[in-house]
Amino acid sequence: MQADLYPSRQHDEPSWQERMDPVVYRSDLANAPIAPEMIERFERDGYLVIPNLFSAEEVAVFREELDRMRQDPAVAESGKTIKEPDSGAIRSVFAIHADNPLFARVASDERIAAIASFILGGDIYVHQSRMNFKPGFTGKEFYWHSDFETWHVEDGLPRMRTLSCSILLTDNEPHNGPLMLVPGSHKHYIRCVGATPENHYQKSLRKQEFGVPDHDSLTELADRYGIETATGPAGSVVFFDCNTMHGSNSNITPSARSNLFYVYNHVDNAAQAPFCGLSPRPAFVGERENFEPLQIQKQKYL
């Protein structure tokens, strides 16, 4: 087992630690699958929005399948579905890359996977996937957090060599609870307080209460870097680093939001025993067995 280079939830007071890992693992930017300045922006800000990477017709195909799954009783009872804490409406369906043939193909689509592979410097696999819904009027907020803090402590990912990719299936506007990020926050690791409860994932995927940063640290990050929103039309894609501080407001507008969400991890950074000393989260939340590299290729959906 590797040493715990990013300890968290072990002390009574929060603290900061500077990042020890690269953000972009390749330096030959001329060979990147997107413009070099976009890679540089990701390295600087810890996130990147690429508008209209998927066509309206492709988005329609994805949404049709998404709507079918939402209405499928077998999906609702699969044990891989997370519901809103109050209304009971479906919030997320996990492991779509493993359970759904269409969304498995999307995971290996070179338009997104090749970018992730370049940034992470080689072969990648899907650590987690899901489709997310934030309904109009009742969609709840998701509090500020760094994904890596949870993936490290509860899943056992040793290093920061992981990123997230969100394919927007609806227009993300400033008013309907879009993803908010603190650009530059990925350079700092915030050690959180509070010991991890057993089976924490059952509550944290609905409302996270452990592994969240303290108010003083969030204030300092916001004062230093500001807060930005990842907005764009359906078909756009948001990439963000595993340690970028992010969250989202509730959605009280009529405009529902939905997305396909893939977490790519480098094969050399595969999950080991969790650093909290507890049993790992289920494999549908964080992959623990299949670390075979994705076969990245062009995909057609029409």
C-alpha cells in the first residue's frame, strides 16, 4: 500500500497542503487533441468548458435513453440509483459505462476520452460514471467539495491523476443551478475534519456532510480566485480536475438540468485500500476491479 500523501479527516482542525502532483501530465502540447491554449487553461484554472462538442442530434439520442432509464423500474431498484433527500426523485444513476451499451460507447468516445488521456498522460479507465438530474423547482444544491478528497479517503486513489467529464444534455444557464468552480483551487488540498462514518456513501451522494471544507478555507479560496460558473448549451462538455473545489446551487427555476458524467483515472493510479481504514465504497461508485485501459475510438450515434 502506498503512503498516505494527502491525509484528511484525521485531525480536529482543518489545514492546507500544496498539491504534489502535476495537473497536466504531458508537455508536448502540440500533439494535444485540442488547442494547446485550452490545455494551458485547464492547467491554470483546473477546469475547461468546450461548447457544442456533441451535436443536438446526438444529445437527443442520449436524452431519449436517459428518459427511458428514468422510467425503468429495474433501474430505480438496481441499488445504483441515488434519490433526492426530500422528494425521492431520481438524482443519479451510477455505473452507466458498465450497465448501458450506449453510455459505454460514450465513455470511450475520442472527443472526450482522448482529451482525458492526454491530460492524465496515458492509459485511462473509468473510475465512476453516472447520469445526473437536477429537476426544475426542486433540484437540491450540492455543497462545496474536492472530489479527490473523497476518492482518496474513501476509495483509495493514491494520487491526483484523475479528472471528471460532464456532457451537458440540457442548457446550463447561470440561473438553473449550474456547476460552480473555484479556478486555481486545484493547486491546494484542503484537509477536512471529522472521522468518516461507515457506509458514508449512502448519505454523502445525496447530501455531503463529511469531507467538506471549512468555511474559513472556502472564504480564503474564493477571495484568492473568485467563483465561476460552467455554463453552455446542451452538447457542451465540462472537464475539471479531481481537486478543483466545486459545488452547485439549488434549482428553483422551471429549467431542469441533466448530464452524463464520467470520471477518468490513469491505470497507474488504480484504487487500493481506502485511506480512512474502512471498507471501500461499492464498485458502482468507485471501480475496484476492472482497470483495463479504455479502447478510445470514434463513435457514431446516428
